[in-house]
Amino acid sequence: MRNKEVSQILYEIANLLSLGDENPFRIRAYEKAAQIIESIPEDIEDLYKTQKLKTIPGIGEGISEKISEYLTTNKLLYLEELRKKFPSGLLEIMNIPGMGPKKTKIIYEKLNIKTIDELKEAIKQHKLRTLDGFGEKTEKNILEGIQLKEKSKGRILLSDAIEISENIIDELKKYKEIKQISPAGSLRRKKETVGDIDILCTVETKKEKFIIDKFTQLNIVKKIIAKGTTKATILTKQDLQIDLRVVNPSCYGAAMQYFTGSKEHNIALRELANKIGLTINEYGVFKLTDNEKPIVGKTEEEVYKILSLQYIQPELRENRGEIELAQKNKLPLLIQPYDIKGDIHIHSKYSDGKNSIDEIVQKAQDMNYEWIIITDHSQGLKVANGTSISELYKKIDEIKKINKKTKTKILCGTEVDILYDGKLDYPDDVLKEVDFVICAIHTGFKQTQQQILERIKIAFQNKYVHAMSHPSGRLLNKRNPYKIDMNRVLEYAKEFGVALEINAFPDRLDLSDNYCKKAKEMGIKLTIGTDAHYVSQMEYMKFGLYVAQRGWLEKDNLINTLSYDNLVKFLKNRR
């Protein structure tokens, strides 16, 4: 699928138009089109080939033609002309957290700032605070945004890395010469961000060069960094490095293990192997006294077995105790997709979701869910069209009616804001009327750590609160967590019996895997919520599962695995 690629093109057009004096409605049209294409489940190329682009709501004739041009030629003349009007560095500045089109335009017009280095120098000289709409705090926030960008430079979201690798693998699989192929590295371990992508494959005899040639000729290639007979490295148009290695079938398993495990995991494995007279590398497992012929290496399972280890799933290969447990055959039985009975965090049209409850239920049925929880924003969050109390009661009534005719059961929930003083955005007499309350911080990010912790502690003491969503408030590569001591939050969750959410939205993946593992050890219940605003985003559940697996979570650690009846009992027991 090229949906992400096309949406990024449309976002770039919107951003460039924002730097000029373009009609705001036109800018918004491109932004809306980008959001829609990013979220639809259909492949944009398939829609183009079947002449259905114009059937997508929000995609007019002009934008449809531009999408067609890009998909046909891999370039867009209109975008190239826009790029010539402004220095290329402005787009990089615009994407810094705390900036955006408006501020970028001001600093360009008033201070002639065209690069991030020039922006850093202007901040150093306190020039920004003299501009209208800026100030000392703004300067500080922008500098923090630059530091975040520099820290995450070259790393992309797991979801994007998966899509890119799947596209490449699907293209290469079209050739019968390919026998085995899979991603490796941090992508296969499902880390939340990925620096580069490693792909391993086996091919028919003497067809290595053929596959290497096909790889380096893919449409995504911007530059060929290196090219040999069994390995090639490319740079994509998104400046992402991708390596393809063609390995011998006899050592495919050893290579997969070697190029998947973290550095720490692999070092620990080698040390273990050495103690029993073996050595291990990407070509297989060898006796220390004979480095010529590998003992095993065809599959990963046999590599671990010869070391007297239980097979270790890729998500666990971080040297966090998995090798010791594998020696005892006591690795956790990780949560699996088939264990999931429902989604605890979905938005509908009652707040800022794009779908009706009927449409959400239909998607849930398609996903074979036993139940779902609709958790719209509370009344005070105006930016997200927070649900008024009267509308909340209307929603409760609608859910009751739908529940009479649907197999998938709906619980009425709310994502209620934790206010600045720790109180909740609905009074208790309203909260008691909903089935599920997940509290969240959406405002007051600049408060001190102590203030934020106090807010959370007060909220957790409310008997109507079941869980907390996206506990750190981070947005990967975009926004740092608010000032928070997550260890203290875990202590509060344990003390007051509040569950913590793994927010499966690709930009969040919050709670992180390390804290999931610690929460499990403390006996804290966890949930997975997609935070879906379109029904297609309910598919994000898989990303939450990846975090849960990296956090060593098992079926009993998550509320999502409860049957509908047991879920209702669990929620009532909290109160």
C-alpha cells in the first residue's frame, strides 16, 4: 500500500500552501484529504486503478487528478513548482514540535530564517521572543522540539517501517526465485521506532544477483549505497536505509537469529555457547574445535535448542532475563491476537470520531470482537468536540437500543479529562451512569512533575475511574512525555486498583514496553485501546499487541481478554 506515501505528499502541499497567502479552505482540503487517505483501509493504488478515487469522501476532482499523476509517474509537477517557491529547510522547521506553518512563516518573513541551524542561532540570541505571538516560553519549547527532532533523526514509527518492509517483501515475492524472505533487526523485534530495515532472503541457486538487481530497481529507491552479489543497501525517497541480504538456506535460521537479536541478547547467547564449547554467528552454530562445518543453522528453533534453550520469540530478545527463563523452560506465554475479545478505547461521532456507533459495531463484528467500549472525550475538551452531559445521556440510550439487536456488545465509556486540580471533567453522578471510565491528561502539560503526579493521584482515588489512557502523554518523534515519574504512577495504580492503558495508536504506543513489564511484575492490570477515530484505525490493535508482547504480557494481564460477562463483573467490582 502507498497510502502513507500519498498522504505525506498531500500534507506537504498543505504545508507549502500555508507558507503563502493561499485560501485557508484550500489548505484544509489538502489536509483533510491526507488524513482520509492515511486512515482508509483500501489500497489507494487499487482505488486509482479501478477509477474510484472520486468516490472517497473528501477527495475532489482536483486532488484526485494530482493523486493519479503521482501514482502514475512517481512525481507531481504541482508539488515541484510549490517547492521552488520556498527554501527547502522551511519544511524541516515546520515539522519541529512547537512550530507549524504560522510560526514558520513569521520567522521566515521577519528574520529570514531558512534552516534549523539558523533557527537555533536565533534562539541562542533571543531573537524569537521579540516577535508577535512568541516569547521566552515559546523559545524554550521550540528548542526542546529541535532537540527531540535531533534525538529521533533517522528513526521512523514501527507502523511505517512495517508498511515499507511489507511493500518491499510483497514486490520481491512476485519473483519465483525467492524461497524465504523476512524482516530482521529491531523491526522484527517490534521496537516502537526503527532506524533502518534489514531484510533476509534465500533464493534459487545462482539467482542471488537477479534478486539483488530487482531490489535496487524498486520504485522507492532514491540512491544505491552499496551493491554486491549477495547484499545491497539502498536509501529510500524518505531517506530510510534498507539492507537486503541473500543467505544460504542452510544458515537462514542462524542469520535470522543473528540479525534479529539485540546486541545484548546476542552477546549473552555467544557467552552461553562458549561455555559449552560452541560458537555462534550468522552462518550457524559451530564447535569451537571445528569452525568449518556448522552443527545447525537452518532454523532459529534448532539454534536455540542446541544451546538447551526454549525458543525465544523475537519480541523478547533484549537480554532482560529471557535467556535465564528459557534455560528453565519458563518463558511467558505471550498474549496473542486470538486472545483479544474487545477494544477499550474508541471514539465516535459523539466527540471527534468520524463514525457512528452502528458503523463501529459493524467493524467490531468484522473483527470478531465479543464487545467494544465507546470512550468519547468529556465535555471540557472543546478542541476534540467533547461530549456534553445531555449528549452523553443520549449516547447511553442509543447504545442500549443497539445492544438489543447486535451480537457484539457495546459498553458506554468516557475518556474523561483530569483537570488541573485533579478533579474529573464530569461529576460523580454522571460518571456512575457510564460503564467504563478511562481518565486522561490532555491539558496542563507544562505543569511541574509534582503537580501532574498530584493530579493523577487524586483522579485515581475516584472509585468510578477504571483506567488511565496514554499515561505519559508522549507522541513518538513529535512530543516528549509531560513531566512525570512513571514509577510513581505505577505505585498509584497498584495502590488504588486502576488499570493502565497501552495506547495502540502508532504515534503513541504508550505505555512503553519496559513499564508494561514492570506493571505485570507489580500485579497491575493493563488494557489495550486503539484510540480509533476512524473504524479503520481499530486495526491498530496489532500495534498495542506488539508492545504487550515486548512487555512480556500474558493473557491474564490484560482486561481485553475477558469475556463480556466477566468484563462487566470486573468493572462493577471496581466500584
